[in-house]
Amino acid sequence: MSARNFAVSTIALAISQAFAVSAFADDANATAAAAADTTMTEVVIIAGKNTASRASVAGFADLPLLQTPASVSVINREKMQELNIRSTTDAAKFDASIGDAYNAVGYAEQFSIRGFKLDNASSYRKDGLAIPGDTQIPLENKEAIEVLKGLSGLQAGLGSPGGVVNYVTKRPTDKPLRSVTIEASERGTVLGAVDVGGRFEDRRFGYRVNVASERLRSYVKGADGHRNFISGAFDWQISPQALLQLDADYQNKAQVSVPGFQLIGNRSLPNISADNMLNNQPWSYPVKTESSNIGARFAYQFNQDWNATVTANSHSFKRDDYTAFPYGCDAEALYPGFCSNGDYELYDYVSLGERKKPQAVQAMVQGKFATGAFTHAFTGGYSFFRNSEKWGDDIFVQVGTSNIYKPAIVQPSGLSSGPVTERRSDRERAVFVQDVVGLTDQLKLHAGARHAQVEREQLKATRSDESFWLPNVALVYAPQANVSAYASWSEGLERGGIAPRDTRNEKQALSPSVSKQVELGVKADLYKDLSLAMAVFQIRKGLEYTDTASNFYVRNGRAQHRGLELSAQGHVTPDLMLAFTAMALDTEQSGTGRSDMDGKRVTNVPKFKSSLYAEYALPQVAGLKLNANWQHAGNKAFDPENTFFVPSYDTLNVGASYATKIGATSAIFRAQVYNATDKMYWRDVTPDLGGYLFPGAERTVKLSAQFDF
């Protein structure tokens, strides 16, 4: 289906659903009371507050975030709508602990948490189960974005030491829901989205359908494309004790990708505008991705204290990657680096038919009981994950020279990538237990462990099979109902990094490795809608890098991240809401035996980062709100040897929203100006592929309208 036809279908569905509301609502009201006693509710996010009360990534026990020994942030659906969040990149602006990590426009959204780059294979989750982070994960069918900061060995098994990003799927609503959103930005990006939910005549069955179509016009000239998305979620209340939930989604996206820049002469930043496009050859095709999910969840409540759940998800991902890729300077023998006059070598890169197919299942039993004076909240479970990765031998052929100031047209290689075969397969089997022991009314002990069996076969040549114990112990002390303090110690497990291009072990993955974390934190809910949190942490893991002497990608030495996180959010007055996050982070490489690396900072990580958001409801004009967001990031090391640092930056975003009624329809009109001062800055300084820099977006205006029928 073409993007135009998909958009027309989206609008037609919105209109048809709008006129169907009244008849459906009458039937819903007539049966709502009867269904109240038979519907098993599953609370994930508590609406109506600026902060979520619970998050599934915080731990297995169903406890408020105030009582969990972890640093967790949540953006729920209401805040996504209010803040015009359409991608995880948009959401990351409001959390200082999250940063870009080779987050290239048109390719894949990739992030770091607490300075550690997330693992594309295991750090991104849908309803707690792993999905690849190799494309823009759609948010149209997401109820919330949950971020667990720090080790997730007990909760998730394999993952980055930085943490986990979990996407919570929207579920059927008890009341009829009909919502349409239309959005446009100044370069011509247009989005249309429909959200429809409710229950059928037989109230045991519910549905939620989301459809979206988007014409993509990036701030980088020429990075154009389109995106289409559709999803459905359904539930069946089989009995008062048994609930079955099913969901499925599909996304098709095609967009010309935007390569990064390298240093000029390996000593200075390029002097260019943010909309400069290096992938601008006539033969530059969009990167095409298709992704889909089929998920299921069955929950059974044995009695008031004991329940069981089984969840499963099957994901399919396919990508065709075409890029006119800039790298190096032959004239000055810079690899990486652009020439002093702005010249760079241009490569024809083609990789067609890349595929990933991860599948995951988890079964869990939870219950509460007492032994003498101690209370227990017990969780035991089993999880299984497998993934198959297929690709062909790619084409990476030098085809000419261009210039960042005067682009030149060169001829493509005319070659294509080789036959697609399975090159890597992974399996992870795990059993886990956790017990939250109430020692006193104020003191709780959280103790748990996961035993993970990790298997990997790659390139039909090597096979590994290892097992790991991942313990997690924490104490939570709550002297008052609205205040808690915690101390935790945990171990985590991450997959080994994959050797980059032109190393002697290219595309080979290192073995899994264990990381360790100590964390102390304090949380407080001062008022009904004002929360504060602070955490200090230390994370240590094996350092992975390319050894220049042997040209092997190795794990050697240690990366240590020590940090302080602060957050405060809520209403300070009835009309003024503030949300502030900050992270101070000290990173250090050690134990490599190399004087040029030991004691140096980790690349692409600022020592200090903060974000402040303010929203003011004008009492003189009902429905009118003004908002502003200020972001600061300190300087970043460009290379592991710390020979060059990219300057710090500050950006300002401003906006407004107006809520009103048009007849019986609720409407919210929003306007946002991103980077209002039109500042040129470097948002992403990735060490990947030799080291690249990505500029932040120039000033951009976004307008949207949301109609709830």
C-alpha cells in the first residue's frame, strides 16, 4: 500500500469512527455496571498525575515506585501527547540520564543510559520481552515508555549495564475511545494517527486499534521518506479469574539515512549547517525497514494473594540498507578524518535483506504469605529467548571523492550484497526468584537471583554455551509513608560487543561479560503531585575497544561510571508544573596497559547533563498552557584517547497548547518551537565506525491538533 493510500485510509477510518461513537456509547453505558464485577483490571500506569506510580521494569513485586530500590522514569500516554512526543528521541530530551549513541536520522534510534550504550538485541523491550532496537520503535500503540537505569540482570537477564527501555502496549479501554491526531512541521513532515478503543457488545471482549501514516521531511535536506503503522490489541475476560490479551502491530518505514561528520584534519570541527547532507548522491536510496510483533499474555488469579502469568512475543525485522557513506581522506592518510579542505572519500554501501527474528516467552508465579512476623512477596519464573540473524556479505566500495562544502557527483559501484544466510543465532534460558521480605513495617529486604544459560553460534564456525548467576540484594527503609531510602547491590550480564569493520575479527561477537553495580537512593512524594528522587551509583564493566597494535577488537581493562542522578517533578502551584532531571557522571577507563587510554574519559558522555521543563496554565484563559524546556549537556570526548573534546551546549524549546470544545468534540491544539534560538550544536559524538559527529536539529516549528470524539 502506498503512503498516499495509507493516509487516505487513516482519515477515512477516523471519520467513520467519529460518527459511530454515539451509538456505541449508549450500549457501553447500559452494560458498564454489569461488567464492573467481572473485569480483571491490570494497572500499569496511574493516569492523572505527572509521574507514574508504578512501572513493570522496577521489579517483579507489585510495589509503588516510591518503595522500589531502583532508579526508574516513566512517560505515560498523557505526557507523550502533551509534550508532542512521537519518537523515543523526543522522549529522551526530558531525561538527563539518556543520551544519543549513533542516533542517525533515517536509520535507527540508539541511546545510552548512564553513559553505557544500549544493546540493540536486548536492551529494548516490549511488555518486558526483548525486541530489536534497529529502527524507530513506533509509539502510536504505546501506553508508556519505562526506563530502568542501571543493571537489569534480575529483571531482564542480558542487557546493557546502562539499563532497559520498556514499551508498554496500549490495551482496550472500558469506555469508548475515539481520538484523531494531525501534525505538521515546517519542512513538510505530516502525521495522521487514529486511536480507537472500547468493548464489544459482549463486554468480556475489548479492542484497541491504532493506525498512523507519516510523510517524513527531516531537518536534514534530502533525508525524506514515509512511515505507515497499524496495530490491534484485544482481550478476553474468560472468567473472573482468567484474562487473555493478544496484540499485533506492523510498521513499514523508508527514509534516506543521514551519515555523520568526521573531524577536519582530525583536529577541528566541520563548519557546516545542521541541514548539510553527505548522502546526497542520485543513487542514494532510502533505508527500508519492516517490523512486526505478535504478542500474547494470559493471567490467572488463583485467589487474593496468588496469581500466574505467561507472556510471549514474536518479532520480525527486515532491512535493506543503502548509503553513500563518507569515511576518511586518502590525500592526507586520515582514517578516520576528513581532509583539511573538506574533502572526504565516498563509499557505496549496500546490504540487502538483513533479518532478525527474536522470540521470547516468560512464565511467572507470584504470591504473598507470612512466616511468623515476616511478610513475603514472592516471585518465581522461567524465561526463554531465541534470535536468528541473517545477512549477506555487504558491499563497501570506495567510488570517489566529495567535499562537505562543494558536493561532487560520483558513480556508484553497481554492485549488490551477497546471498542472505543465517550468520548468528542466540538462545537464553533463565530461571529467576525474588522475595521481598517485610522485616518491619518500615524495613524491607529485596533478595533475588537469575540463573541464565546463554548460547551463541556465529558464522557457522564458533559456538559458545555459558551460564551465569546474577544476584540482586537491596534494603528499603521507609520512615514515613511518603519517604523511602534504599541501598542495592547487583550483577548484570551483557552480550559481547561485535568487532567493527576492518578489524581482524570483523563481525565476530565477544563472549558475554558480567558487570557490577552499587546504588544508594532516596525518594519522596512531598505532595499529591510532587515527587523527588536522588540516586548515587557506581557501575563497573569490562572495557571493549579496538587494539591498535593487533587490530583485534578486544575486552581488556575496565570502564567505571560513578554518578549522581536528581529528579523533581510535579505541581509547585496549581497552575505551574515543573520537571527537572540532572546527572553528574564521572567515567574512567583503566587497566588496559595503555597510557593513552588509562585514566581517560569514556567517549560521547558529558560530565553533567540536565533538563528543565516548565508548564504554566494561564488562569485568565481557560484551556491555555505555555511551556518551555531548557537542556544542557557538558563537553564530550570524541576519541578514547581524549585528544579532542566537543563543546558543551544549551538548547531552548518553547510551546503552547489550547484545549477547547468544538460541539461535542474535545480538541487540543499545540504548537512547539524546537531549538528556538537556532543554535548549532553537536548532539551525538559516537565512537562507532571510526568516530562520527551528528549535529542537532536547527530551529523547527511543529503544529498539531488532537480531537477526542
